[in-house]
Amino acid sequence: MALHSAPGRPEGGGPTFRPFGQADDEQLLADLYRDYHRPLLAFVLRLTGGDHQLAEDVVQETMVRAWRSASTLSPQAESVMPWLATVARRVVIDLWRRRDVRPPEVGEGALEDQSTPDGTDAVLYGVAVAEAMRALSPAHREALTETVLRDRTVNEAAEVLDIPVGTVKSRVYYALRALRVVLEERGLTA
């Protein structure tokens, strides 16, 4: 981008920017966009791996930064493209760094369409098992309570219940069979 005033430039000699001190802000941005949008977009597309939407966002941010820094650009420069490319590259690097810090984003669908396990099924099944256990004999219920619910070994359960280890094993075996039958009758197992 030549930063000379348009009247002093030969016809077809490149971009027609007025000196930054004389150009109004809107005209400067329009000239930058007109002259550098396509080459800058092509450059940024390579940086973003072909992501067109992201590349457009980077080009827009680069143009805004050029507009804000217009007074620092050299009027003697043949082109502002090296400066724009450097700024665009830094914008892309900042975007990638920001993405690495944040947790990954969810897919394209709306969040209300995403199913999340709420534990309702587990609670309902637990209630059904508790009701089914009431159908067991007190001896079978005690054996299951000590071994399964209280997570005790067969030896520990035998000590707590004050019965032989073999009896605890037998009661647990038959209690589980009876519990399965009750749950099947209620349609809760296959």
C-alpha cells in the first residue's frame, strides 16, 4: 500500500491512499479493506487451516488494528501488507493460545438438545430393589444387607449375624435368586 497522496501517483500505479494525517477514518479503513482484503484473506486462510469464517474474523480484527495504528504506519512504505501479515499472524497465534487455555467447546447443537444423565433411573431402580427386598425372608434380607449393602465379607457378616460362614454363603445365594425372581415379576430384569 503506497501511502502517498493519490494525485501524485501515476494511473494504475497501485493503491490510492491519502497521507494518514489527511485521510478521514472511514476512508482509511475503506481503502485498506479494498486494497488488502483479498491477499490478506488468502494469507490468513493458510494460517487457519482453511477455516473461512475464522479467517474472515482475523482479517476484520487485523483491519481494526491497522485503523487504530494508522498514525504509526510509514508513509514511505510501498505496501502495508507485511505489517498486516504480521498483525494477522499474531491475532491467529493469540486465538490458538486462547483456545488451548479454555476447555473444549461443545458441538454445534444447542445445549438443550444434549442429553445428560440425571440419575433418575438409578434412583427408581434403587427404590424398586428396596421394595423387592421386603418380599424376601428376614434371614435372606439380613444376609444381603450385611454382605452387599454394608460391603462386608462373608466372614465379617457371619460374625455380625452370629451364624456360620457356610450359612451366610447359602443365604446370600438363595436371597439373590429370590430377589431376581421378584424383580423379573416386576419387569425390571431381562
